[in-house]
Amino acid sequence: MRFLSLPLAFIAIGLVMLSTVLHTSVLFVMSLLKWLLPFHATRKALSVLLIKIAESWVGFNSFLIDVVTPTKFIVTGMESLKHEGWYLVISNHQSWVDIPVLQKVFNRRIPFLKFFLKGELIWVPFLGLAWWALDFPFMQRYSKSKLKKNPHLKGKDIEATRKACERFKFQPVSVMNFVEGTRFTPVKHERQNSPFADLLKVKAGGIAFVLDAMGESMKSILDVTIVYSDRRPGLLDLFAGRIRHIQIDIAERQITPDLIGDYANDTAFRIHFHAWLNGVWQQKQLTIERLRANMD
């Protein structure tokens, strides 16, 4: 197998960074115009243009991956996807590589992916600005100890989710959520005593709130499973050609009425929803094992 030299990998990463600076600069100008012009038609047109710019940025990054790496992408389950409509996308989470992989697979095939981000990520150079311009929702996570000391903060994350979903209703969007809440590591897996061999425990609240706010608008849930030939690679591994192939399985799941309810206050619904999501994760573990067996 051909491996790229590290200098070439750094050149590729440099091109991604340059593209990011150029695209985010244009995004910032367009977002300022959107903020300054109070006309609905103008703002709607600028919102479409902002998404086109973001898709161009993802398209360049994906083109670069195709050109400078030998990595083979094996994707199943794309047949019924449409660029119109609303989707909830969930996936296992192993590495920062997951994000460019998901963007490459879905770019211009479904509405642009928008992630729920940790609040501190708004300070990431250039990308934080881009995420803000594109109306990515920034969430503040509060520990149990902090909530105990500051009871007024309880429910703020739910409120932020609902506000973000209200914005999403006016333009087709794909809401992306890593329901494990963090990237998989052996240490986290052991600490959680996770029942899944290759997955962390699920955190159901985030997608339950999204479905409650937008379930009637959404077309379906896209359940994505990502498996790497070389486990948990980093971004440098991707651009250095150290990933032989990546398998992406997409299972489209219908949003049934029993998946929409008041997760925060309805105990019976919360138990049901968590059981449903655990069932999805049990199936995902089997999918990981099947995909990994195909790689051997």
C-alpha cells in the first residue's frame, strides 16, 4: 500500500487550513450582511448562499482527500437520500476523522450537516467563526455539582436546543448528534463499564429534545456506523495515507410517534426512549462486527 510522506501530508493540511481561512472570511462578510439587512427575502437568500459557501469548503476538503490519499471509502445505504427535507443524523464517534468523513459522504446529498457544539468551541480560530455564521448551536454543559450550586442553570441546555430547532424549521437541515457524547477511548469505555464492546453508553436527551421540537418536520433518522481499517486514526493519519479503507453503513430509520415526547418530564417516555436507543446501539455493535469481519 502506498503511504504519503509526512511533508506531503502537512502540505495537504496546510491547504485545508488555507481553504478554511478563505471560506470563513467570505462567510463572515455574508453573515454581517445578513445581520444588517432586516428583510426576510434578503436574509433567506443570504442563508442559502452561506450554505453554498460551506458546501464549497467541504467539497474542497473532500476533493483533497480523494487526490492525496489512497484511502478507499466503502459506503452503503445512500440510495434513498435526498437533498431536500430534514434529517436527524446519529453516529458512533471514535476520532476527529469522523467529521470530515461524514461531511464527505453527505455533502450535497442531504442538507448541510449542523452539529451541536460545546460552547467553548466558538473560540476555535476561524472554524468557531464559521460555525457561528452558519447558525450551529453552541451548548453549555453543566456538571451536577455546578447545577447544585446554581439551580437557575437547570434546563438551560434544553432551552438552547429548542431555540436552535426553531431556527432549523425554516430551511432544510441535517441535525448531527454523536449520541455517545464524546469520542471512544479504552479508558472512557472501562470507566463507563459500557455493555458494548466498541461503543460508549448512549446519552439520549439531546436527540430526544430535537425530535420533540422537530420530529414532525423531519424526514427520518440516518443511523451511521463508521469503521476504520486502522482503529481510531487521527487527522494526520488520514492525510498521510495511513488509513487503508473506511466503511460507512447508513441505516435509515423512520420517526414513529412513540419517539416524540417530553423526555425531561415524562418518566415513562424517558425509559421507553432510552430503551429504544440502547436497542439501536446493540444493532450498531453487530454492524461494527460485520463490517470489521469484511475487512479481514
